[in-house]
Amino acid sequence: MFVVIRLLLGALFIFSGGEKLLKPMEEFLYVIDGYQALPQWAEPAVALLFPWVEFFAGLFILLGFWLRQALAVLLLLSAALALIVGQAILRHLPLDNCGCFGELIHLPLHGVILIDLSVIALSALCLANSTKASRYSLDAFYARPKA
Amino acid sequence: MIISRQILSLALVVLVIAGLSIYKFGIQKAWHPAKINMFQQGRVKGDPAAPVKIVEYTDFQCPACAAANTVLEDLFKKHEGKISLEHKHFPLPRHAHSLRASIFAECAVEQGKFWPMHDVLFKSQKSWEGMISVDAYFSELAVSLGLDGTRLAACVNSPAADGKVTRDKIAGQTLEVNATPTFFINGKRVVGGKFMAEEVEKLLAVPGGK
């Protein structure tokens, strides 16, 4: 079960990061600006780097490579996202789409909070059971006894 | 021989960044600023020779596009004669009435009323976005602007207007437009009214608008 959760989490974040990476950066910059949570000078850097972090965290989790570290990154990322989306809901910001998956999938902000909380719970679960989650992974390959 | 974890990590990161960068570079090479002005269909406001040329891909049912339209109106007042705006239809599938709104606006072109229709569609967006059917409402708006209702009815039910809207959308897709409002300001892409206004002000702060 933990392996399935790991694969699902990895695939989700590869998709989410990859979708943003393949689209013009200006579109994600516009999404970030809509949340009004960052100083304007920081927005371009976040728009540039965030999709790469999402993508690589997803890739490393999917492959089970540096799994504990990648899960910790995912946990932090999801917690940050939950905070940013939460403040947007509390401030009634006029966002009809979260922008999490570009223009491909549209989710209302309340739905995104649920997804974020689920990701946090599942990442924490995998982190707490990282030995089981590491089955069929590169970490397991490297940890096997040397002949 | 088994490669070390560190080397494998580095190789993965480098390969993925290189792969995605080559892919993106390929896409960017495929679109050229000249394509921004393909399929010009006579929806230009302001002096076409103005130093700041804005091409806007917009959706009449998108709230951010309505807000951007207000920003554009203010910019036109503030910088009279220095800005031109070309409208491009980009109705998003998630907005039920966007396509019909674009078709009605397109049909207003042949009666010389595109911009009044354009503005009234944005200003009344909140009134019609929740309707089940919008044709009667849009016809009322058009007639109140002085459009001939009979000519309009024939136009909005013909495939020609739909074809022009579709051509705009295809042109936008070739330029990698995915979200609205997307602007090309003297060839530079920006998304959203706030960034558009910033770019216009930046260009107009430079003599010649370049």
C-alpha cells in the first residue's frame, strides 16, 4: 500500500510541475500574483523555481530515490501551498481557479485545500513508514547487501 | 559497475533539465513574433502606428479579462494616441457562454460596432454569466447599441463568425496562449491586467516606446 501511495504522490507532482514547466512562465507568474501572498520582487523567482522543485520532488518520490528527503520537501511544499490557498480563502480573493495544474484541470480553492491536506497526510504516512514505502525503489536497490 | 547515488542524482537532474529545456526551446522556436499578427481581422482600437501595440487574447466570460478591460480603458485615457489594441478571441471551454459572446462581438464588426459591443459584454458580464441561454440577452444589448437585429440574427447563426473566432483561437494556440487575458505588448508576452499595465507604463517611460 505504501508503495502505491508513493507512486501516486510522485506521479501527481511530476504532472503538476511538468505542466507548469511546459507552459510559458508568465502564466504561472500570473497565478502566483493572484494569491497576493508574496512580495512582488519574489514572484518571478518563485514562478521560475517552484515548478522545478515540484517536478524533481515528484520524480525522486516516484523512483524512490532519496525518498525521505524528497518526502520532506513534498511535505513542506504542500504545507506552504495549504497556507497560501487558506489565506486566499479567508481573504475572499477573487480566484475561480487554483492554477495548481495550469489550465488543464480547474479546481475551486476549497477543493485544493482538501488535496493539500491529503498530500500532507499521505506524505507524513510514507515518511513514517519509509522502509515499507521504499520497496521497489532505487533506495532499496542501493541499500541491498553487497555481494 | 554500479554508479554512485550522487552521480546518479546529478545525472537525473542534468538529464531532466536538459530534456525539458530542449523541448521548450523547440516550442519557442516554433512561434515567431510575426505570428502574433496573423489572421488580422479588423478589431484594432487606437492608432495602429502607436508606439505601444497590444494584442490581447481574451475571453468575454473571464472575470480577470473584464477587470483588464477597465485597466485598458484607463490606459487609453491616460496615454491617448500612444497605444493600439488588437482584440483576439480566446473563448475558454470552461466558460459556457464565452463562445457565443465572441460570436456576437464578431458579428458586431460588420456593423461597425465591435468596440461598443466588446465593452458592453464585459461590463454586463455578471448579469449574463449565470444565464442558461444568452442569445436573447446579447441581442437586446446589441440592439440597444444600434445594431440591426435582423442582420445580427443571421450573422450569429452562420458558420462564418464562428470560423473567425476559431481562427483566432488557433492562432493563439500556436502562440502558446493557454490562459486569459494574455497580451503581446510590442511582441512581449504578459499575462493579466496588472502585468500588462506595468509593461505599458514601462514602455511609455522610454522615449519612442521601445
